[in-house]
Amino acid sequence: YAVEAFAIGRTEVTVEQFRLFVQRSGYQNKSWAAFPCLGTAIDLSWQQPGYGQSDTFPVVCVSAVDATAYADWLSAETGRSFRLPTEIEWEYAARAGAQTRFWWGDAYDQRMADCNGCAPNSRARPTFVGSWPANAWGLHDVSGNVREWTCSVFLVPMRSESQRCERTLDETVNLTVRGGSWQESVDALALRDRRPYGAFQRNVWTGFRVVEKTGNR
């Protein structure tokens, strides 16, 4: 697929960055009550996801609606144009030219990512962003740590429409999430793995990173 020029965050958006957004904008999402954050306890939130976290952890318990609101706020704050990556942009960046199962090769390597059941890296929570090696293009944690939202509607199979960004988000829209997480098996880390999540869905294993268009569109 053809991909126009874009820049993408080296890491996932952190708790500190999301907190700054909430504090400065006064952001609240009325849908949170109807769509609780899924995890090992009740009443979970991005501030209290059910495990200890620092400011440099990836923010979780955020829906695609929340992630989009963050990107819109960041655009207004900076005068630049930020959004979630399309699915094709995400895969292009995550692969960094690799055609293997993972960006580092075809076999799981405990030095590169964490996942559920992947001893000795099995964890009860994610860890701070950038704690795992970067791929060939300098992007950290594209496999493992937390899954990541894209702005593309989930289609089977992935096709050229997966380069589009869905801007009308409601309870009927399923977007694609990519990358696997600390709470999933090694198969979820594979670069081809893709899942549909409702745009309002929240859980403790999904976060996001943002892109900035550097071309004309």
C-alpha cells in the first residue's frame, strides 16, 4: 500500500502527557460510566488502572474517542496536525522495513518485548515507555507493552481503505488495534495480528501513539 509522509511518536502517549491534556482542557467523557475500563477490578480509570504506575507508563483505560480528543487538543495547542495513525501507517512504521513475524525476526526474543506467558518477561502490568529496544526506525514498544489504537475501521482483510481515518465515532464503530500487550500471548505480538475494538471500549492493555502528517494531506 502507498503511504504518504508522516511522523509518528517514538513511544506511546504517557500518563503524564494525558494528565496534562485533562488538566488544561478540563476533558471529561460522559460515556465512561457506560463503558467501564476492563481489567482485574472495578472502577478502573487512567489514573488508577489497578496496578502501580508512574508518569512514564503508557496511559491506558482510554477509548479511541479519548485518544482522538487528545490528538485534537494537541493540534490546537501546537498549531500542528496530530491524529491517531491509520492501520496501514501503524503497520508500515512498526515493521520498519521488516517482512518477518516480528520486527526483529521470526522467533520470539525475550530481550525485545513482553507478553503473557513469555517467561521470564511475564508481567502483571505494562512498564514505562521506551523500556524495550526500538525497531530500525527508532520506535519503541510497537510489540508488547500495550496495544495501540488506530483510527481505521476494522476490515477483513485489511485493504486500501485501511489507510483512511474514521472521524465519526459512535457505539457502532469498530476500529483496529495493533501491537499486542503485556496481557496477551506471544501470537498477539506478531506484526500481522489485528483486532476489532469498539471505539468507546476501554481496558488496561490498550493505549495509543499519535502521528503528524508531513505531506500535503
